[in-house]
Amino acid sequence: MSIVIQGLTKAFGGARALDGVDLDVADGEIHALLGPNGSGKSTLIGCLSGRLKPDLGSMTIGTESVAHFSPREAFAAGTAVIYQHFTLVGSLSVADNVFLGAELRAAGGRIDRARQVSVTREILGRIGARLDPRTPVRSLSVGEKQLVEIAKALRHDPQLLVLDEPTAALSELEARALGQQLRGLRASGLAILYVTHLLSEVFQIADRVTVLRDGRAVLHREIADLAPRDVIAAIAPRGGVEVARRRAPHLADGPAAVSLSGFRAPGVGPIDLTVAQGECVGVFGLLGSGRTELLEGIYGIRGETAGEVALSGAPFRPRSASASLKQGLALVPAERGRQSVFAAMSALDNVLLPFFARIGRRWWRSRRRERRQFADTAALLALDPPSPAAPAATFSGGNQQKLAVGRWLTASSRAQMLLLDDPTQGIDVGARADLYALVRQFVREPGRGVLFSSSDPEEVMALADRALVLARGHVAGELRGDELSPQALLDLAHGHAGGDSAPPSLPTTDRGAQ
């Protein structure tokens, strides 16, 4: 075995994040690690990397068995961890990044860049990456940067490679390519611990799977012996995400929360679409379909738009986020870490930031009212922990997403139309169910509507009254009632995704909706 963990236990303030976890990863194996947010995955990685010191248990990597590592000792033992957030320097070349901090030296002490380029090219070749080692990292795609991180790790010949949500920011094509490269590393004998939320990835590339829940290993099986429902049941014993068959196509004939006519934004259009009050409409599509472009265009942060937009029957011109908020239109972006959650700020400030002026008075914040509103919102969200002072960075991914969505559910919010871009990206099955319940509660209030985007057919089935399918920026079809099924969604998306047509360019005049 390359790694054996026995009885690993770690507590924070009396609460056990890990409770006697056993785990082993063999040489030449991809072992998937799953679990709901807060299950202990990050704590386990922290113990392996030396960032955290376990209270009990042992870890054996190769022939070395220890109770705990320092970061230097973990590195020396052969552990390499690649986190979600890259540690690359954009102004440096690929080769300089691979050797950063451990540069190869020539006679006289100068950096031997020629040899660094040669060694980097050999390492990249091992993983099938066609990158020029002399290329500045800032010019690479997200998927290419992921390969540079792997090359950095492989330069030290690790025995165990740990990847923490490696495809969270990758396109579908990049994720498939990464899977192929990891299978090649597995064939070379490397042990890989693969942390993910995506079941599709697990069943495509993993040999075995371990599920953590409440700090304990509740499932440890060969992939060949499992079906997706078995893993879902281990992650969320309550049965996973409830699929709501709350189809209400008659709502489409009621008063409109938002309506689009001939709407165009960079990368998408023309689009005709109406979301009725009380209705939740899904926008389904594959990579490059225009899902994000549509929502950001409506919100006014995508650049020049054309066509007509109306909010609750009144003409609206998408031009900025602040103008949209004043009209009761709110957006929860897909990239919460970069666009919607302020990691260093408290949970209270994250939730109430847009509304301080309404809660307090000129130049004065009403701390009592803020705490009361936060407590009400935290209870509604089932936020864990419900601590107003805790920095957002200390919350799990699912609870961070609750902060982003809950911002528009607080009593001070006047949002009537909610735009959700890939609302459950990177969060587990249980947290998804909580967010779906919040969205349904939002849309039940008079005058409200929801438009959300997703590439997950099951999510559309769980949440949407109707679904619009996009392909290459155009509407490939609309599904409602009994027509709405995962297969129908995928058929429309794939059936039109290979066409040659492209969205027409925007006019140079007559900007926005009149």
C-alpha cells in the first residue's frame, strides 16, 4: 500500500471533524473521496499535508508510519497536494513555475533555464500535456494551469498525489482530458486520492471510493460493486435531492416577472423568453451554450445588449449591477469564491452588505437590527454554523452558497426576480436539497420569479417548472410538463450543439431595451 490511514481523529473546539477514519490507497489506484460539506474531507487532506495535526491515529506513506506530519515531513514522505486554488505565478513561465523555489543551478550559481525547460518538457510529456515550457502561465487556460500544478507535483516523484476538487473550474472538455491524464499516471503506479462532488467523475475514473459523513467513513467499496444510488445514499441518507414534480405550465400565461423579446448579449441571442410570477424556469445547456452569457446579459454586466426587456411589465435597460438591484433584479454568480462571497468578511456582513443603509441610519449602523435580521436569515437558511461573526472562509462550500443565496432572502432585500447561475456548483447532494427548498420558498412569494442555469439535467428536473435548452447561444427548444425529462434535455442540447450557426453580432447602435 502507498498510504494507510488508521483511526485518524481530529477535533476543533470539542466537535470531531474526523472520528476514527480508516482509509487506504494502493499504488496504481485512483481512490475517490466524497462526502457532504463539513464531512471531514478538507480536515483529512490537512492532516496528510501536515497543515493540521491529528489528535489520534496514524498515517503510513510508503514505509514511514507517523502520528502526524509537519508540512516539510509530509513533502519528504512523498505527499503532493493540489488544491482548488492554484499557487502559480502568472508572470513566470511554465518551467519557472515548476521549479519555483528549487531552481536548477549551473556553474557560477546562475539558474539553468535550459535544463529546467528540458526537464519540464519531459514531465509534461508524461501526462500528455502539449505545453511549451517557456509559455507565461498567465496566457494559459484554466485546464492548462491545472496541468502545470500537476507537473510541479510530479517533479518531486511523489508516492501519493492528492487532488482537491480538480475539475471545479474546468470546462467539460478540460475535465475529460484531465481524466485521461490521471489514468495515465495511475498506469505508471502512482497512488491518487481524488476529492470530488461529482458522481459522474467517480464512475468514469475511480477504482475505489470512500464516503465521509460527520467525520466517519461510512462507505469504502470497489466502484465495480456500486451504483450511483449507493453512493448518494451514503452521502445523504435522507434520500438525496428530492425531485419536485411541481410542474405548473399554466403559470406561463400569468403576469410576467421578466420578459425578453429579441434579446441579445455577447455570445447569446436572439432570445424570446418569459418567466411568469410564481414560476421557476431553468436554462439548460452544455459548455459554450450561452447559459452564463444570458443571465449576465439580463443583469447588465455582460456588455452591449439589444432587444427588449421588461420587469413586471415595465421596460428595463440592462446596464449595470446597481441599476438592476434598484429594480429588484438580483444575480447569484456561478463563481462564488470570486464573484459573490467575501471570504475574509463575516457571515453577517456577507448576507447584509447590500442593505446596511436600509437597516441603519445615515453614517450609523444598527448592530442590534443587523444581528436580528441575520439570525432570522440564518434560521431560514439552516446555516451551519449560525455564527454572525465567523468569517465566510471558515464555512463549507454549501454554506457559503447559502450566504450568497440568502443575501436576497433577508427581510431587507427587495429582490423580485432572482437569477441563479449554476447555483449548486461544487456542493454536495444534501446542500443542494437545502438550496432547492430555499429557491422554492422564494418563488412562492407574490410577484417573484426565478431564472436559473444548469448543465445538470437532474437539477433542472428537481427545480424547473419549464426549461429552455440553449445551444451555441440559440434556443434549441423548450420543454414543459410531461415533455421535461433528462433524456429530452440532453437530446435537444446535443442535437443542436454541433451546428455551424453562430449568434449574430450586436448592432453598433440602439443599445439595450427601450
